[in-house]
Amino acid sequence: MYDKAELCKKIHEIYPQIGECDIDLKVAWDEDRNAWAVDFRKGVHRIRHYLEDKDAGQCMERDQCVSLGIEFGQFL
């Protein structure tokens, strides 16, 4: 499992236009879903995306967060 601060930093590196960690972008482990909850805020719009640990590994190790990119793309 990854550290939430490191995962947030990596997501921000890949998608710098989405805002800053702990301001517009928040990452937390969701025990109930056994996945990372990625909360994103742009103006009045908010989304929560669940990122499986396997997908978080793709973000961390390969700089590919495809499912997040699709979600973020709706707001950018």
C-alpha cells in the first residue's frame, strides 16, 4: 500500500492543472471499499473517484492514472 501524501503528490505531478494536495485534491484510504478515495474540487463541482490499489501502483510506478484522467478531464 502507498502513502497517501506520496500518492497525492504523484497525482499532482501527472495532472498539475487540477490544483494542490489537501486543497483541491485529497487522497485517503477507504477501508470499506478497499480502495483509495480521491476527492477533487473545481469551483462548485466535486467528484470522488475510487482508485484500486493496483491502479494506484500504475500512477506511482508508470505515471499513468488513466481512470483519474478521464474524471479530471470533465472539469478541465
